[in-house]
Amino acid sequence: MNKASTALEAAKALIACESVTPATGAVFDTLEGLLAPLGFECIRFVKGEAPDGPVENCLAIRRGPEGSRHFAFAGHLDVVPPGEGWTGDPFQPDVRGDLLYGRGAVDMKGAVAAMVAAVADIPADRGTVSLIITGDEEGTAVNGTRALIDLIRERGEIPDLCLVGEPTSVNRLGDMMKPGRRGSLNVWLEVSGVQGHVAYPHLADNPVTRLVAMLAELDALVLDEGTEWFQPSNLEITDLEVGNPAHNVIPGKAKARISIRFNDTHSGESLAELVTGIAARHGGTARPVISGEPFLTPPGAFQDIVAAAVKAETGIEPEPSTSGGTSDARFLKDIVPVIEFGLVNATMHKLDEAVAVEDLATVARIYRRIALAALAL
């Protein structure tokens, strides 16, 4: 079976397994069925309970000669809910023309399939190769990659380099890679007041007024001007809730939520302290949740390897960028240098998600080149 058909058939098999976050079961059975014949030991475990679980995870590893380097691919098999309005069944892979349709075709069962095709063509004597695969990337990410990292540390199987197969390409395959990402902080804000009649405001305390003032101060913040590798940090108001059904009642409570995507001039803790202080000045409270810290794998051998592999197969130089959201690279960076590279992201999370069949084969070849070069360092 050639690499093109390997990647395509593997993608179709994975898409056919319904695996909305949190994912367990059949999709991991399928992955193990693809990897075990290639000599991989698949260490699977389930962690967590509802609503953040149960989540299945898999560390698949094929060990090379003693003392050889270890290269890892990482990704996820869970997908977002398909939604209504698909042309066909989102979990029945369908090749129409040059495209493969199905939920996860791009994000990111297609990339995992390309990893399988890549490792099938890497001789076992070149070094240790592993796949770090979770069923909880699209959800809370509580019982997924972080649990896999604990397992990797316990077993002493820490890779030398890691590639995450998130869909980083924008307009055409290979035009962008992600050597880093901004951090993410979400904060739930609340102001309590005293409920009362609107005609007797002196007997009440309107929390909306203080919440609006708080949000105005937060929205006016200029966190930074950006850095060489990161765009300016931004704070966005993402929710505002009063829930007052009556037009003549001053409410007793008002809530809001903000989201901050921040660069490496800040930490999640420093921003949480800033927001908490502003909330307190307006008589409110803040509950911050740090989803990830910013990270960067700086220019050097690993970026060069990825860029060279992409150019060899596509003819273009990928732009290194830290734009966009977060991924599980925010956890993996604690144990290994990590870069993200993958398919064109135009249809991820959309109706009729689709990947070009040729792109699957090309990404498999790129992944093979990256792994071989990384193992040879």
C-alpha cells in the first residue's frame, strides 16, 4: 500500500468512528489496529468522570536502538459536535472529487492518519518514534495530554523533539507553522448589589452600574505592544449576564466573563492579579482560570528541519507564527521542544469539513522527512 492510500484509508477509518469530546473506545481501537502491525506498543488508559470524562488516551511507542534519539508526534482523536446541516453523514467518510469529507478530516484525524503513514515508512533502526494521542483536546483538556505527560515522565520516555499535527496552514498546505502560541486566561466576574424598586434607588444598590464601570476599565487596558514573535495581547469581553426579567426591578447581581490571549511579556498569574485588583476596586470578585501559558520554540535546528521538509514537498517556506488559539502544545512544551504543523484549517469545526486527498499524502511525506531528520540530529 503506497503512502497516499495509507493516509487516505487511515483517515477514513478514523473518521468513521464517532468520537465527540470526550472520546473513548472505537476510535482508539482503530488507531491501535493501524499501529500495532507496525511494531508499536500502544499503552491505553481511561481517566476522569463526567462531565470532563471519561477520556481515553494512548501513548504508542516503537523503541529504536539503545541510546538512539526519540521523536514524537502528538495529536487528538476527539472532535467537536458536527452540528446540523451536513450534506452527508459527518461520520461516514466520503470522497467526492479531490476532497475527503467528514468530521475530523482536518482537525485532526487527517493529521493522525498522516502520522501513521509516515511512521510506516520509517525504519525501526533509525530511532524511537512515538505518538502521543488524546481524546480530550477539544474539551476541557483536564484528563488528556496532561495525563499523558504524567505517564511519559513516570516511564522515562521523554522525547527529544515533538511535532503536533494541528491544522496550521492557512491558504495552502505548508504556508504556516506554529513554533509557539500565546497564553490563555478566562476570568468570571461578579458584582453583588441590593435588589430593589427602580423608583426607590436609595433603597437598593445597582450592581450593573459597577460592573459596567469595571468592564470599561478592563476594556481600556493596553496590555502591551507585542514582541518580536508575538502579537499584542488582547482582552475581550465574552459574556454579560444580569438575568433580570422585570423592567422595574434593580437586580441584585450582575456577571460577566472576559478572555485574555497574552504574549510572553505576561504570565497567567500576573494578569489574574491585575484583573482581580480591578474587580475589587469596583466591589466585585474575579475567578480566573489559566488555560495555558505562552511558549516559543526559538529559531534553530528544529524550526529549520520543519521548514526544510515543508519546502521539499511543497516548494514554499512556511511562515513561523504564534497567532491563533491554543493547542495541547501548551502542555507538551513543559517536557519537550514542540512545533505545530498540519493541514489547511479553512474548514475545521465547520459543516462539511473536508481535506484535499493529495494534501493527506503530502503531509505524510512531510512528517516522514521531519521525523527522519530529527532522529538524525
